[in-house]
Amino acid sequence: MMEYQSTRNPDLHATAAQAVLQGLAPDGGLYTMPSVAEIKLDWQSLLPLDTLSMAREILSALLPSFNKEEMDVLVHAAYTDKFETPDLTHTVAVGDDAVLELFRGPTSAFKDVALCLLPYLMKASAEKCGDAEKITILTATSGDTGKAALEGFRDVPGIDIAVFYPRDGVSPVQKAQMVTQEGRNVHVCAVDGNFDDAQSGVKQIFESVRDRGLSSANSINIRRLVPQVVYY
């Protein structure tokens, strides 16, 4: 079974479930697959499938800790009745061309595709890794990620989420989306400064606390990138 490896040390390996749960490798590197050639997937056979079936096949190939049956449960829990169209990212004809609409999710951000699935992936990965510890998500945002993450993690058992945004650095719509977010486990904090200040503050928390229960929803790791492969 394919394992992921750190970009800083190719000898540092992790299963797909461990990589999803950890986000970053212990040495601070990003988890990546050793070679695309290791992926066993006949992409042409996927073309007639509906979107959720296609997601099941692609995600179970890229995250081999999960078999197709397990991934099918996760994608249906994450996406059913949450997007405007059954194909999640709708394609429309514009003259002789086609446009992929990435704004049909619950917060009108393309990041909904990954962040609706992420909490389910993380919970399932924790179970596979035998980790029953509560997870706290800390994330800095310049707008889109914050609302999409808050919506995705809302009321997910065993996970709390705190989003930090620059007080005057997001649009009025994005700010309104975040500060009115419902959910028993969601927290929103305005930061005096810009996005870099918010991001630096979150990094300082990770470096000073080093708590196994802390994690992130930012977009630099495979658990955010892999779900977005599907719509391409």
C-alpha cells in the first residue's frame, strides 16, 4: 500500500490516514506521494460515473488507508444535499467553451469541496489511527477559508474550530458570514493586523503549545488538496 513521505525527509513515511490526521510531517515538511506512478487508477473508466461515485474512486486511490466502501460513506456524508447541483461543481456551456462553476457550495467558495469532506476524513483517520483525543482546528483566513471551514466543521462531534481573520482585511460579506456562523463548536476571532499577522499568530500557537490535539484547516496539506483533485 502506498505511503506518503515528507518533503524534507523521504525516509519519513506515513499512511494516508496518518498524513490526513497530522497535516504536517513531524519534521515540518509536507506529506506527498513518492510517485504518481504508484496510483492505481483507470481514469477513463470514471468518466461515465456520477460525481460522488467518481469521488469515491479517486479519493480511495489517493488515500489508500480507506477502501472504496469506507470512502463512499464519507463522500455521501460530506456532500449530500449541501451543494446546489448533484455534480457539486457544475459545468455550463459558454459558446464553444465550457465553464466550471466552483461556487455552488454552502458558502459560495471553491474551498467548500475540500472543507465539507475534511472533518469526515479527519474523524475517520483518527479512528483508524486509534486516536480518541479531541481535535482543535486553528486556522487563519483572508476570507474564503474561514467561512468554508466554519461551515464544514460545524457541530462535528469531537472537533472544535477557531478561525482568526484580519479585522479590516476581509470583505463585509465574508466578515458577516463568519461572525454569524452557527454551531456549538465554532469560534471566530478578529486580529488587529493583516492576514500575515493572523497566520503568524496561529503558527506561534502551534510552535509553543505542540499539542497533539491541535490541527489546521489551511490549504498546504494533502487533506485539503486531495478532495479538490476530483473536480478536475
